[in-house]
Amino acid sequence: MGTPVPFDIDDLLEKTSRTFALAIPLLPEPTRRSVSLAYLLFRIADTLEDATEWPRAERVAALAQLASACSETFDVDRATRVRERWVSHPPYHHAGYMELIGKMPELFAALRDLPEPARTLVMRHGVRTTEGMATIVMRGGEHGSVALRTLAELRDYCYLVAGIVGELLTELFVRDTPKLERQRADLDANALLFGEGLQLVNILKDERADAGDGRSYLPEGVARREVIDLARKDLDGAQHYIDALVRGGAPDGYVAFTSLCVNLAVASLDKLEALGPGAKLSREDVFGILSRVNAKSCFRK
């Protein structure tokens, strides 16, 4: 598992995420540690992309600095320098996100301590998504507004911020459980749908909040119904991803992790269809789904 991490990973997950704070602890080690640290790295990239307090040029520069620090095998010294600038001039008014940025040097040290090839996988995909986010910001307005124009642009965006995550998860799963290589074709075929489906649901859930920040990820010329239908199709693909894990004899934690993410997304989509934009699952809904996923995991054992 590597050396002890000088911060509480689960506490930071709870302060910076919704679904993943519940899902990641279901994973077995060593996958849990790799995915936890990767999530926190991607969360920093998301924060820089969405930086409501910074103009476009500052966001692009910060994403480039993050990518550079990652591509130098998690350069702790560079992370410390940029951390000081970002803490003194916060990109976003969110206590959890800023606490995470404050712990960047410790996070980078923990990432550097990951065993190979997990370290290289997280680094490579972290750089890819960070550089991709910079291209999105560069195409936006001077003060950070984003307006996607077509369904193709929406899907490209989902790939950069979530499809790459699906690819990373697949590589980590196969790396830590080699017998899954037999299901690699099916996993690869559905990994992007898994990521895209979850991201589309998040976009639909956060439509009003994003609009308040000047971001419009739902293309104006595309019917909302079309995006919902695409999300449902993607989530069907995500279920095929889970089925491939089961066929391959994946650890129960892999199945529970992916099942929780997908079940929460499907339930959220149902509520959005029934109640419209802004509708979200209640705390009772979420923990009811978590309990059912845990019960199925126990049954498989």
C-alpha cells in the first residue's frame, strides 16, 4: 500500500465529491488507494477549469502548470509553488476544494509513491484530461463562460472530463486483477459509455447552477430529450461494463463500486425526467441505493 499518506484521504473525498465519496471506499486495496488519489488529482483539474474567480487566461495557465507538474512524475516542489499562488488567489469559493489545493504537495508525494504501473497510468491520464480541459477553457469566453453548440461538442467534452476516467479505471482494474484481461475487449468497448453516461447525468442535474456561473453544456439547438435518451443509452452500456466485470471474476468491490455509480445515475435520471431540471436524489434515496448495492455484494460472497 506504500507509505502512510499525511492527510485523511476519505475526509477529503467527502469534502470534494458526491458519488465517489461513497463509491471509492467499496474498492479493495491497492485499487482503492490509486483511484482515491487519482480522483483528488482530477478534482483539482476540475476546480481550475471551473475557476469562477479567474479569467480565461489564468485558468489556461493554471491547467498548464498542473499538467507540467504531473508530467514530471508528480513534481512536489512545483506543486508547492503553484499551491502557494492558488491559495493566495483562490480560483473557487468552495472550502473543500481549497483545502484540497492546500494539500497539493502531500497529494503529489502520495501519487509519486504509487507503485508502477499505477503511478504512470494516473500521471498519463491526468495530463490528458488536464490538457483537454485547457482546450475547453480556451474556446470559452474571456471571463470563463462556456457554451457548447452541438451534440458532438458535448460528447467531446464528456470524453475529456469523464471518458478518460473510464479508461483509467479499466487500466487500473486490469492491472490489479490480471484475469480481467479476458474481458478487456468488452470493458474497453463500454468504458467510455460508462464515463459519458455519468457525466451527462451530472450536467443535467447541475444545469441551473452551471448557467448561473455562465456555463451551458447543453447545446441550445439540441432537445433536452435527446440528451436524456443518450444518457440512458450510455448507462445501458455501463451495465454491460459491469456485466463484463462479473464474467471476468472481478473482486466484489469493483462490481459494487461501478454498480453504485450507475444505479445512482439511473435513479437521478428518473427523478430529472419526472420533476425537471434541478431535481436531485434525497439523502434517503442515496443511502437506500447504497444499502441495496452492499446487500448484493454480500450475497455474491
